[in-house]
Amino acid sequence: MKTSSLGLAALLLVGGLSVPAFAADGSSFDSDYLTTQLQQRGINAVDVYENGDNVIRAEVKLADGSIDFQYFYEDTLAPVKASVQGNTRV
């Protein structure tokens, strides 16, 4: 019994140390998930970035192979109207 108790204690200790390090980030943004969700909606997204105010910026590969930035609301994935996007020139 001592061996299994020590093993369990070690497992809990290691698990306890890794959880705060993982949770310390505080961000729930999941670019892989959002990229997949956009792709399932027919948008050829290759990457997604946080943009703030519930808006995400997606890199979208167009039919000619070029990349375009498109903006979507994070909670609904509805496209953001151009008047809301503001000046996005880089």
C-alpha cells in the first residue's frame, strides 16, 4: 500500500504544480478551434488572431493563393462590417 500511496502523492504533486502554470496564462483564446470553425463555414482560414473587443482577425487564403485579412466577431463568427473595422493598413 505504501508504494501506491507514494505514487498517488507524486502524481497529485506533479499535477498540482502543472495546473497553476497552465492556468496562469489566463487566456481562453483558441486560434486552432476558431480556424477550424471558420473552415467549417467555408472560409479558407489559415490562422486566427485576437484583435480585441470580441473581434478576431483571420488570415484567409484566397482562390488565387494570396492571403487576405478578414475580421469576424469571436462569439458568432459573423463577418465584421467594413465601417466597424477602421483603418487596418499595415
